Amino acid sequence: MAGGAAEAFERDIQQLFRGGQRHLILDLSGVSLIDSGGIRALVRGHTTAQRLGGSLRLAAMRPAVAQVLDASRLSSIFVTYDSVEAARRAAWPWRQVRILAGGAVLCTALVWVGMKWPLQLTGLDPITQQMLENGQNIGRSAVHPLQPFIELSKMVAAALIGALVTAIHQPVSRDRPKSLEQAQTLLCVSGAVMMIIIGNSLARAFGIAGAAGIVRFRTPVDDPKDVTILFLLMGLGMATGLGAFAVAGLGTAFLCITLLVLDGLATQRTRLMSVEVTAPGRQFPTIHVESVLVRNEVVFEPREISQGKSDITVKYHTWLDPRTSLDDLSAQLMAEGGGVEAVSWDQVKREKA
């Protein structure tokens, strides 16, 4: 609570971060009450962890404390756990581990199936396959009795490839529409379906090309990386539709590894902005302002406080995603009941961390 306890708690958190710690777990089992001072300490600890690339987890929170977080609309921001041990176990990136493990299994299975049954995946019957292997001239090719299910397996494989690449590909902007993520998977499936339909017919190929020519995509794709991923997924889907599972599996593995390497090497630039928030009276709505910034994943740092005759102004330095809407942030800050009467943004020179 406010006073010595909250201030000392905040100093301890910041001291740990300054000492080189990056991932903290706060054991709140002994905290029976919390007020605006304690909430402010948690919020500033959370933003410091974000700025340093770390994390702040809350463990063993009592119902009274949880109610205060809910009332402050911050419960969805903090990661909470029932116990300290659960918080420690959750520190492992289990989602990434599951995705990588599933991707390894998928790519290995595709390569194994593609190398074990290369001709069966073409959908031809055994006799026709034997004639092709012997170099005999065949007239009308007979299809495999399980050909419909073979084609279905190609579409399933294409869908899994699209879902895997979509899960690994991290967009630069959080504003990327959900429909684009779904389109990536469906585009991979569409590539497989087109090759299944075309087969070895030149007439079908021209027919599909003509039909595709009348389709117009009006969804804007701002990131060139997203456009490239779409083309690559189309190619992987076409390889799957041809029955070249080994090629599709190796291509998927290569694409996923390349994406991980590029994401690891890339340094996403953030926009450094200065914001001045003015509130009437002598009491500044710190909890409201900092809660809005935390909910929008804005890293901030208070810089200046100036007291006027009838109002008070606080200046923050903020690190924002390049595509974060300043108008939307200002609207949230000036929402009715928040106690903010003016918000102004200004570009500042980038500072070294």
C-alpha cells in the first residue's frame, strides 16, 4: 500500500532489474491489500521488464488483490499463476517448443512418405506405375483405387504446412488482420488443389490460369515479407499437390529455419515519442494513464511533472510499435471518467538504452 511499503517495494523491483535480472516472479501470498501505490509499483515493474526484454509474473495472488487489479482493468496485462512453482515452470517457452516439435515431426513425416511412396502419391495404379518404370508407352493412365483419399492427404498436408509456417512467421505489426493469417493456410491448400485438378492436362492449366485472372485481391498487404510468404506457401502447396511430399517437407523445414534465423537477426525499430498528459486539479490520474499505456503494450518512462495554477502535466517518454495509432491512444487516455483533459504527442530523438 502507499507509503513506505509501496515505495520500498518499487525500489526493490527496479534495483533487481538494474542489477542484471530480467525475469522476476512476485510472490503475493503475503499481500492482503493493495492500493494505487502498489498498483503503480507493479505497472512500472512490468514496463521496465518490457523495456529490458524480460518478464514480470505474479504468483499466489489473494482474491482481494485480484479484485483491485480487475477494477483497474489490469488483470489481463499481468501473467498470474497459482503458485511460485507454477510460475517457474511456465517460464519455459512451451508454445514455441510445441510448434518446433510439431514442425519437425511434420517435415520428417513428409520426407519419409515422399521417399517411400513417390509413385503412389501420383495417384496411378500399380500396373501403370510399372509400365512407367519400364519406359513403356501407355495410352490412358489408370488411376489408383485409393486415388480420392490420396488427393485428400495432399490437401491435409498442405493445410498443415500452411498452419506451421503461419505459426512460426512473426509479423512486424500487431495490426496484421487475422484474415491474412487464415489466408496463408488457405493459399497453401489452394496451390495443392490447383495441381490436383490440373494433373497432366495442359487445357486444365490454361483454364485455371484464365479463371484466376478474374480474381482481384483488394486486401492491402503492407509488409513485403508477408507477400513473399504468400508466394512461398503457394509453391509449397503446389509441390504437395503434385505428390512431391519430400520436396514439400524439405522446403517447409528450410523456410521455417530461415524465418527463425531472420527473426533472430532482425532488430525491430520502435518509435520514440514524448507525450504530455494534462489533468485538471492537483491530483494526476497516474493509474488510469499508465494502465492505458500498459494495455496497449507501450513501454514508457515518466520524465517531468509540472504543476500549474489549475492543472498538472506529466511528460512521458514512450517506445511504441511503429504502427500504433496515436489517435486511438489519445482517445483512450481522454476517455470519460479518466480525468485527463489534454494529450499531446511529439517526436523526440532516439536515445541509447
